[in-house]
Amino acid sequence: MILIVDSGATKADWIALDEKGEEVFMTQTLGLSPEVLTKEVIEDRLANNFELSKNRDKVKRLFFYGAGCGTNRMKKFLKNIFKSFFKNAKAEVKEDTFAAIYSTTKIGHQGIVCILGTGSNCSYYDGHQLFQKVISLGYIPMDDGSGNFFGRKLIRDYYFHKMPQALGIKFASEYNLEADVIKENLYKQPNPNTYLATFARFLVENKDHPYCKGVIDKGFQQFVNNYIMQFELATKVPVHFVGSIAYFLREELKAVLERNDLVPGVIRQRPIDGLVEFHKQTI
């Protein structure tokens, strides 16, 4: 059995294939980002999934693509956990950028591949190799245009009284915005980046409001300036995206790209489907 995993900070999609490439099962866990989770939390999330626990000894190969897996230290950290849980499996761990590439770009084709979900990232793919100009420092100083970026913006604007009053009342009616609750989630609970990203739903649902339009436009423009335009060939190759923020705000995203003379490419909500097709070719 082969397991293919696409793990963001919020959730992880798992698909199991047999030796003929036929799907055995599909399941989901919470995200397994090694940058923000302890060994015990990750092990608990694996053990509490029925399909993974039931089939753990049948897995021979594990292809894991995850947020926070950009360094050798984090890759080794996860490999050791997988080796203990899936005792008969050989595990490969790569950062989630590779999942985005394999699900949007054909081998041999050039493109810029971006992630806009809970977090954000951007790489250039020359058809064979991956190149990055920006090394991520995590969600606090970076992640422009992402779910947690927009969530942080909404909370700040609400507390600094920069959000229009009527919209602020609506915002407060949909979320618990008590200071103690926010600080508890940001500083004492796991996955503060995922918590911040939950507020981005409000932005999507109210995207036609002038205030929200401005926040979305400025956030995407900041992502273009700081990430995409780092590459000299930015305006010469298609720019692909994966992630819920890119998908649900795709029209707004396309408008920003076209304003900057960039060519919109494939926009997927979930890279897992493209990943499965990619790995079927190698079975």
C-alpha cells in the first residue's frame, strides 16, 4: 500500500493506493506541521485516525508533503515519527511546495507555483528543479496574502477601530472577539496560525464589501511584490496556485495578477488530486 499525504497547517489529506494504483481509502487528519506541533501531538493525530491505525502495517511507501517541512531537521523529525508508526514503510518527506508543483505543473514545463492557504509560499519550477528566493520564517513575520495574514489584519483593524462600524458589528456577532479568548488561542493553544486563518472566512463571505475588497487587494498585491516579483521570469511564465484562499478568492487574485502583467495559471483548492495522478505514473 502507498500513502500520499498533503498536509497544510490546518488539515492533512491522505489517500491510499494499492499496487495497481487503485484507491483503497481516503481520510483526513488535522495538519501535521512539525514547526508548531510536538512529537506527542503528531503521534496522537495519527493514532486517533481509524483508517491509518487499521492499515498502519500494510503501508510500504509514504509520500508526505507538508507545511513546515522545508529544513532537514524538520524532515528528520517527521520521518522518525512515521518510522515508528508505519513500521513497514519507507517514508519520503518534502515541503508542501512540491505538492503544489506536482499537482499544477507538468514535468518539463516552467512555472511559478504559489501556496495561498493557511500560510503562503512561492517557488519557481524550471521543469525539473525547484528554486526559492524567499526562505520562510513562519507565520508571524511572513505568510503574506494567506489565511492567517488576513485573519491577523481583520483582528487588528477591529481592535484599532479601522473596520467600518456596521461590518465590525457583524464581525463581532460571528466570532468571539474577547481579548482573553484571542490571547488564549494565540499564546497558549497549539496552531495559532490556524486559529488566525479561521477569521479569513469572514473576508471571503463579505468580499464584495468595499473594506474587504481593499484588504484582499492589498494583501494579494503585497504577496506579488514580496514573493512573485523576486523571480526575473515572473511575467514570462504562468503563475499557478493551490490553497483555499487562492481558490475562493480566485477572481480577485486573477485581477491583481493581470494588473501586474502576470499570467494566471492553474488554481486548485486542494493539491491532493493532482498528487495522486502524479504518483500513479510512477507505480
